[in-house]
Amino acid sequence: PKMKLLGQEEFEVSSACENVPTGELESGPGSCPSPDGTSDTDRGDLGVPEDPLLFIQLNELLGWPQALEWRETGRWVVFEEKLEVGAGRWSVPHVPTLALASLQKLRSLLAEGLVLLDCAAQSFLELVEQVTRVESLSPELRGQLQALLLQRPQHLIQTTGTRPCQGSAHPREASHKEEAPLKEQHQNPLRRKLPPGAEAGAVLAGELGFLVRPLGAFVRLRDPVVLGPLTEVPLPSRFFCLLLGPSTLGWGYHEMGRAMAILLSDRQFQWSVRRASSLHDLLAALDAFLEEVTVLPPRRWDPTARIAPPKCLPPQHKRLLSQLREVKGPSMQHGALAEDRHGYRPHAPSPELQRTGRLFGGLVQDVRRKTSWYTSDFLDALHPQCFSAVLYIYLATITNAITFGGLLGEATNGAQGVLESFLGTAVAGAVFCLMAGQPLTILSSTGPVLVFERLLFSFSRDYSLDYLPFRLWVGIWVATFCLALVATEASVLVRYFTRFTEEGFCALISLIFICDAVGKMLSLTSAYPIQSPGSPAYGCFCQYPDLGGNESQWKRTEPQDRNDISSMVRKVLGDFSSVLAMLLGCGLDSFLGLATPKLTVPREFKPTLPGRGWLVSPFGTNPWWLSVAAALPALLLSILIFMDQQITAVILNRAEYKLQKGAGFHLDLFCVAVLMLLTSVLGLPWYVSATVISLAHMDSLRRESRACALGEPRSFLGIREQRLTGLVVFILTGTSIFLAPVLKFIPMPVLYGIFLYMGVAAISSIQFTKRVQLLLMPAKHQPDLLLLRHVPLSRVHLFTAIQLACLGLLWIIKSTPAAIIFPLMLLGLVGVRKGLEWVFSPQELLWLDELMPEKEMNIPEKGLEPEYSLRGDSEDSELMYQPKAPEVNISVN
């Protein structure tokens, strides 16, 4: 017979469930992705209430029939941690696995057991009294069971810097009559890893000889209560489950306890159980879980093997949609279902890229949009991470200024030099950070613009023209053309810059960084040769400090346990890793006394070219008609500036970076136009968005969740959007002229190393590089990329070969006298991408690249149908819904 549900109250489904307290974005549970892959933010957008994070603990009854004690043997948030008794520690978090039979036996036990929903117990004693109030227990057995349940469990709490401590030395004498949590519970470092508002669920399981039949109970508390030392972390408990019974063959209570804990760690099961109103709802949630279970055949794998947590988890769209139907009813929109089935839905262009039809309409909208964020652009910079970003980008900026300043001095025969590079970088960068629509952009001299400057000077020299006045008129015309592009809202054309164009441009700029850094370092081998041991200039001697023998002056420090270093210290070390690497390089250079070239900074504030002032004369010795003829090279340079600026802007403003304050394509181009005019008048280098340094700036400001499930990687929350870091970087760049006594100790190879690192990190993180590696990799060794599941390998190689050909053509043109048409070739990338629509199907382009706006508009609402797939694969495969990460990513940690 079924056990009667005594004292069970009627449950009313309420849409206002307990939400996690808001607070800081990084520390709230909303900042962590749900284990099913659907973020809490997405749930909120879909109308699903957010639930607190649940910590589950399994206490197992051990010692029957001699000395009974409760011992914590497992814990879960998303992944499982097992107690390794012999080692006295917790295992690494891993994906939990269990036998299907344990789930079936758990269902049978719950179906015949005690289920209390909305239990009003306010203490663990009251909870034990209600759980043991079943007809199958005699008063004597009920008293014995209550006394057993009130015994204090054993916890393994690993406090930082101390030995693991146990919850109680005499578990049989300890009881829950002392409801206050233990001191060890408050010192548990696990508390800091759980977000505010988190709740607990306790599962008690084991064999008990004096019971005649199995006893199962499931309780959901109306108000979460801290149940004393029951759990190792003093969290308010929401769920309690009891699974006890005699030692019967085939009934593994440990595995049933694990099954219950795994169920509670599943967010979809939690969602259903929190809103269940009867035993039928509880069993229906368990059945829904069973429908999603993946069964591994026996004797095909090792059940003791621990599966490492994946980097990202696929969302359970079907289960989420069924829950939405419970909340909103069956009349849901079919558009969302189509998106879930096919993984694609045409998206409307962002507001920044919609035409207004008015002159300067896009610029006015950008100004209005960014004005509302202007105050927060400075307040949001009050974070230690911004200080690290300033130091990192400052080093990259002065390296870039010195390198390109030196190259520009060589290209213009001293008409411009390092001083103009420092001054122009400081002035243009600071003005841009104060006024631009995307202040995370770093302005700098770029390789393509430097090529154009070299060609312009060569033309002036060959035809005996005064270079700086001619350059002034080119800059005036470029500013005019750019203002015309802003007025006509030409920036909306960046919608045609797909990943094909972005990757080609990013790969080109990255290769320029890599080649420049390697070339500079190789050039040092002649001026600063490396001495071999046989060379007379090589000096080395050994010293015997005493008669006992040769004693090493280096002492090996034993590595400390990683747990001894707090997570905060590790985070600070990670944020300042590049700065620490630079300091280490400077220290080694000074300690070893190496003969390396050092950073040279101008000591006097005056133009590099003798005899000229800071303002450039508009004509000089040039004829008047040259001011009109300058419009022709200015047109080519305008195309280059537009492509260079807007491709970088598109990369920085991709949706994967989760920017909240919007972009400003029209405002950014307007600022670049004004700065082109200013730098031309002052005879300073021309500046445009630097792709690699801007990406490094953004990546140094990445925000990641601090409170995540055990074993779950930190989730990417977005970028710390503000104006102060870039502004401070450029102010420091300007003051570097007066910091020559300090900066002269920095070795140039260290700065070249930073240059090389940024280039390699940028080019290695784009999909193009991964596809190039596939060309040289046997099929059986290829990674399991999603695009390889949906596009034939031959088509992937064809797409990659076309990109390689375009990149090679751009590099050849850049390196030859034909570089004057380089801007047109950049624009030609968009044309090549348009022509690929005749070679590849929309489905293939969707996986290899992106669809252009016209193709998106022509896609029916139901989405793209797969061209070839097995039955059920396209609809049931959830791997295609993995969230996108930023395609171009430069790690500084």
C-alpha cells in the first residue's frame, strides 16, 4: 500500500518564484550560463522566471551494523565531485554518469513514498518529524530513525592553507539539536564560489537494517531554511530527499542517492519540481528527464572513467519549449520553433546600420545614442582590470609608434619621424577616445596607410614636388570625401563585410605585425650578434665557494599547492601577465648585462625635419593646380581609410562581444575625417583604427563570471565598455617624450615580442587559420568542427583556397609598386565574396561565412533546410546550437 501523505498542503503555481538577488553582474547567478546551455538572461527574455542556483549534497549512511554515521560522499552544482576517501580530498568536477536501473528504482520508490510539497518546516527537527510521520513505521522505529537522522554528518572541508577538517570527531554523540552552522562551514572556501541567493538540496541515502521495507521521501520546503550542519555550506535548503531501506539484493541506495542528486542538478528538472503541485508532476518531471537520457552500451566503455566537463554545453531547446508551453500555453509563436529546429533565423540589421534617409541622419542618431552613455563611459572604468589594460596597451602603442615612426622616417627621408609619431598618436588617439562612437578602438598608424605614405613621397620626389604641402591637400580631400560618406550614410554598407572580408583583412594585418616583428629581431643579429661559447668575447667562469665542492647559487623553490593561492591573486596575475612578462624581460636583460638595443625616445620637442614649423604651408613651392590634382590620390586613400576603419569597426562590434552601449559607425568615420584634416595641417602621420591593437584592448577588458558551477568554465559576459583606458593610454604616450630616462631601460626585443605575440594570437584565433590547418591534416586527425558536419571537406578546402589566393594577392600588391591600387583590392574582397554565391549554396555559406543582406531577406521564415542529412539528424542534433564565441580573440592571460 502507498504511504499516506500526511500534512501535505495544496500547492498553487505562482509565476513569482524566488529570484536570485541582483547585484553585480559578474557575481550574480544570472551571469553563469544554465547547464543546459540556455542562459538565465535568455530565459528572462522568453518569459521564464529565473531560479536560484542549487547546491546538492549527498550524505550516505555508513557503518551498518556496527557504528552508524552519516558521511558526505558527493556534491553537485552542475557537475559531480566525489569524495576520494583514501586521498582525503574531493575529485575533480566531472560529468556524472549513472546506471539506468538506478533511475527506474528511484522512480518506483518515489511513486510509493512520501512527497511533501510546500512543507512549512522551520528547522531540521521539524522536518525530520514530518518525514518520519508515515504509517508503516512503529513509534519505536520512528524514534530510532529520528535519532539517526539528527546525527551530525561528517564533511570534508578543505580550508585554504590548512589540512582538511572533518565536521565532527564523534559523530554518534553530535546531533542537530544545535541548529547553528559550524565554524568550519563558514570557513568553507566553497562559499565564495557560489553566488548570493544560492540554495541547497540535501539527499540522504543508505542501508538501514532495522527497516522492513524501503523508505523514500521527497520534500520541497515552502521557505528555504538553513538546516544546521546538514550541508557543508550554510545555505538555506529548498529540497530534502531521504532514501533508506534494508540490505536487499539489487537495491543500491548509494546509486539511487546519486540519481536523485543528479536529477536535482539538472536545471530543467529543477524548473519543473519547483512548480510541481502533486506527485504526478514530480514523476512527470522524472519521466521527461528519462526521455533525454543517453544510454551507453555495456562493455564498450569504462564506467569508472570520469568525463571532463565540456567547454560549452548544448541547450535543450525542446525541453525549454515544453516548459514555455506550460507557462504561456500551447499558442506559442512558430518563428521561435523554426529557429530552434534549423539554427538560423534572418536577423534585422542593427539600429546603427539602418538608413534614416536624411542628410547626416546616421551621425545625429549616433551622437544621441552615445550621449546617454557618456557619464558611465568614465564611471565604468573604475576597476583594477582597467589599470592592467592601460599598461598593456600603452606598451603596444609606444611600440607601434616607435616602429612605424622609424619606418615613416625612412620612407619620407626624415620629413616625419618618431616625434611626430608620438605626438600624432597622443593627440589623435585622445581626441578619438573622447568623441568617438566606439571608444574601445585604438587609433594608430597601419601598414596599408604606411604603404600609401611611401608611394606619395616617392611620387613627390620623382616629380620634384614639395611633399608636405602636397600631402596637406591630399588630407583635405580625404577629409572632404569622408564627410561626404558620413552625410550619405555610406557606413550602412558595412553590412556587406562578412566574415570572409573580415578574416582576409585581419589575416593581412596580423601577418604585417608578425613579419615586422620577426624582421626587426633578425636585423638585430648583425648589429648585436649572439656570442657562441667558443668565441673570445664569450665570458663564463665557475667559482668554488668552499672546499666542499661546487655549490649552485640557484635554489629551486618547491611549488606551492595551487589551492594555497587565492583565486583573487591568480586573477590579478592573469590580468597583469603581459606587464609581468615585460618586467621579467627587462630584469633579465639588466641582470645578465646583455648588449641589446634599448627604447629610444625623442628628448626635444621639435619637428624631425629641420627648418619647418608645426603648421604646414598649403602651397610651398608647388603649383596651385596641384591642390586640385590631389583629389585623385585622395580618392584612393579615402577608399583605404573607409575599408580600414569600417572593417575594424565591424570586427569590434560583432554580436559575439555582447557590447551593451551600441556602435557608432557614422560618428567614428566623422572623427577620423576631422583628425585627417588636423594631422595633415600639423604634418603628423595619418591615423586609422588599428585592428590588432584594438582587439587586444577589447580582450584585456573582458568580463567573465566569477561565480560559476564547480568545473564549469567561466562564462563570457561582455566587454568593460568605457573611454578612460584609451584616453589614459594616449596621454601616457604623449608624456613618454618626457619619460626618456625611465623608458631607455626597456629592451627593444621585449617590445618586438609583444608585437609578435599580438600578431600570432590574432591570426591563430580566426576560423580561417583552423581551415588552413585542415589542408595539411589527415581526415582521421581532423578536429570535430561543426562546419565539417554540414559541409563536405572538398567544399571547405575550396573556400579556404579562395581565401588564401585573395590573401596572397593582397600581400603581393602591397609589396610591389602596384600598391597604389591596394585600396581597390580591399574593396574587391567584397566583390569576390558576392561572386562566391555562384559557387557555394546558401547552406554552405551559412556555415563557412555569413549570408549577405539580400540573401537573408530571401530566406523563408522557416529557415534553411539542410541539403543532406540523415533522418532525424537535422532536427534532433543539438550541437549546432552551441553559442558563438568571438571569432577574433586575443588572450592576454
